[in-house]
Amino acid sequence: MKVLRLQPSTDTLNCLITACGKAGQLDRAFAIFEYMLDEGDAFKIPTLTTFNYLIREARRAGDHAKALGVLDRLQEINADTIFRR
């Protein structure tokens, strides 16, 4: 996508998070999430769906501490700034 100068949307990144989780690459899924937070782009804002996917994939991997960490992160970010699509 970078070569073509295309910007991924939140939906695209959410799909990548799910795909990484299903492939057992939980660290990569969380790296995508951090990318979404660092970009500050309105088209890459994590939604409640993003947080749900992260929690689901962390639970699927048996990493309950990471799943709970996602909830903590949601509170840090301030849930009011996260919107539902």
C-alpha cells in the first residue's frame, strides 16, 4: 500500500488485526493497534470494534493479561473519544 501511496482505513486495519490474531501473531496485531494510535489520522481512529477485536484475539491466544490491558488502554484513551460505526 505504501508503494501505491494508499492509506489504509480503520476497517482495513481492523481486518489486519483479526487476521494477525487468527494467524497467532498477537504481537503484530497489537503493533497495528499502536500504529493506529500514533498516526492521529481521522481515518485510522480505533473504534470500539477495534478494541473488541483485540480483546477477542488476546483471549483466543490465551493471553488474558493482554485482553485486560486493552480495557485499561480504552480507559486511558478516554472512551468518549472512541466512536462506534
